[in-house]
Amino acid sequence: MLALRLTRTAHLAVHLRRLLVALASAGTGFLLLCALGHALSHPDAPGASALRLAWCAAPLAAAVYLAVAVARTDPGTRPRSGLSAIGLGPGRLMAVSATTTALSAALGSVAALLAFVYLRGSLTGRPPSDRVAADALAVGQSLPAPAVLTLLVLVPALASAAVAHTLRPRDPRPAQATAPRGYGRFGAYGWGKARETFGAYGRFGARTAVAGAAGSRAAEGARVDAGGALQAQASGPHPQAPTDVATQTLESAPPADATPQTPDTTPDAHPEPTPRPQNTTALPWGIAVLTAGLTVETYTGNAAGAPVPGTAPSAGVLIGWALTALGLALAGPGLTHLCGRLLQAARPGALRLLAGRVLMEESQRVGRPLGVVAAVAAAAYVATTVYDGDGPAFGPLSTLGALLVAGCTVATLLTAAVEARDARADTTDALLRLGAPPATLRAAAAVRAAALLVLFGPLVLIVAVLAALPLGH
């Protein structure tokens, strides 16, 4: 009941995003039912039916990914102070969000069933005239209810499970005595250096301590270590007595007349309330998985030859594209972070500095959707190049699947951009209060978009050309 009340009282933008989830679930459920209809119409060709069902994994994954992104930006299930006292803690809100996602996806599954039954002619009594559509819809044959129910429950179950896993309550990690030293921000070992919050370079004295004269009043600077322990740093001759975990760290604090050296595991002097770990070490793994995907596609293409427009792509192509998309998704945050650092190179001005710092801060939110969109764009280029406008084998069903995958990935990227904008709303308001012109903020957004386009555009083209070479023989 709480999920229904939150759904009913949500804003229009939230309803539109949930409607997108329902549409994605409806399209995916319809494709699954069409695969079942093809299997019923062609009992002597189980391999072709299994291949159709396997290709439904792409829109299924895109729909689940969109559902997770929409659940993350839902303001109704966002943890707030005071809700735990009335029984709405993080676990309960996670369950409410998963239930809301299941309701939206179930609505789409019901719509898919109605559309499938209507196109079969069960409601109007007029069967379709197209023979290909009749084969995919299994006209004149009874549908097995357990199989239909299983296929329709698949999208809501996976979407709600993914939302519950993503929004599950997480306990803070215990403090580590010795943190592994990383080989740079884009290295393959460790978590990289400590995160740098927005505006760290613009604060004067953020990494230095001012020596105090004798007899001056004591000042304490709070610092949070990598494990979450509070570390007090005294700048006067008589610091106050620390308490709890700060007692152990005060003994190793530098003297007041010395400039402390910032270790690799010490974060910024002004951490955010809910920091996001800048895990860019997945970039080498993403490149490795991307290379493996291209290798699988090359081997499969050389073994099978060029695909005929009247036949479906093989299972090896599906596996190769799955690995390629996974590799680009893993490499997306690191590439976005690298793009932000490149923007700040060579004595940046205020505009480039602001755009670069925002990209570095939002690399985890926007990087993965950008990688997935890059994979979809490369796949679209390969499809239009190899088939020369004839289209894949499934006809209108393949067009529906392509539209579902492209629409879900683009909607996920836009939803992640909205989440990033909401996350930096306090920073934007602070800049406006300090006198920053709104035109500068819009120009910084344009610079970020142009920088990402310059970085990901050639990457998409290179991946698409390498993937299309073995298929064009």
C-alpha cells in the first residue's frame, strides 16, 4: 500500500520515467512471447527458436538497466532523516522501491500480453494476413499458460531483484591498517588515490597548515581517513583532548610549526556527506574485456563468413557483442575521469577547471551509461554497414528490438544525467550565490558534452570498424 501511495503522489517527471519502464517491459515481453510463438510454429527447428530467445537478452538487459536507473532517481524512496523512527529505514525504502519497479514492469507485461493476443486474432477473430507474423504469433495454436506466465514474469522479477541489489543498505567499511598503494589513478592495482571533491583546487590552503604563534588559541582541522575514522590535527601548542578513535591518530599528527605531508590514503579536507568512491581501476579490465569481445567476433566472423540478410546473426556474434558492451561499460567511468583530467591540463581557466572537476566527480554516475550507449552506437553502425539496408532476419521484430535497446540506453543516460544534476544542486546554488553567472554554468555543461563527444566518438568508430571487418568478408 505504501508503494501505491508513493506512486500516486509522485511528480509528473517521476511518472514519465516509470512509464518508460513499463514501455520497455511491454516491448521486451512482446519479443519473448514472439520467440515462444516461433517455437510453437516451428517444432522442427529448435535451434532457430533458441537463437531468437537468446537475442531477446539484449532488450531484457536494457530494460532492467533502465529500471535500476529510474529507481535510483526516485525522490519518493530516497532515504531522509527522521524516517527510521516511523519504520521507514533504508531497508524498508529499498523494498518499497523494488515493489514500485515490479508494479511498473508488471503493467508493461500485461500490456505485452494484450497486444500479443490482439495481434493473434484471439480478440477480433481475424488472423493476421502476413505469413511471417503468423509464424511468430503462433496463430491457430494454443499457448501454454506456464510458459507465457514465466516469460511475462521474467522482466518484473529481474528488474525488482536488480533494484533491491543496487539500493540495498550497505554498512561502512572498517578502517584498514594498511591500504594498498595504487599505481596511479588509472592503474590496475588498488583503488587509486584518495578522491578529490568538487572545488578542491579552488580552495586556498586546503592542503597546507598555517603555523600558529605561541600562546595563540588552538584550532582543530577535522579529517576523515579512508576507513571513515575521524582524525584531528592540531595547529596550536595546546590542542584539545581528542576522544574515541581520534586519540590514536593525534599521537602521529605533525607538529604545529611544520607543514604536513598528505599521504596517498588521505582524502580531501572537506569531504562530502555521502562520498562516492572514484574507482577508475576498472579501465584496464574494461579494455581487456573489450579486446576479448572483438576477438570472439573476429573468430566467429572468419569461421562463418559474411552473414546473409535472410539469416540471423550467430550465437558467437551475440557473445562477442555482449563482451564488447561489458568492456565499454567497465571502461566508461575511467574514460570519463580521464576526459575530466585532460580538460584541466595546460593551465586551465575557470571554465575548463569547472567542467573538468564536474566530469571527474560524475564519472561513476555517467561513465557506465556512456559506455553502454557507445556499444549500442557501434552495433548500429555494424548492422547498417554489414546488411546494407536490408535489415536483419527478424524484420519488424528486429526493428522493435533495436528501438528498445537504443531507447532504453539513451533514456538511462539521460536519467543518470538528471541524477548527477540533482547531486550537485547544492554546489550549483553555492556558485550562484557567490556571483557565478548562469551563462558560465551553461558553457561548462557544453564543454563537458563536447569533450565527451570528442573522446567517445572516435572510440565508437574504431570499435565499430574493427567489429565490422570480419563480418564483411
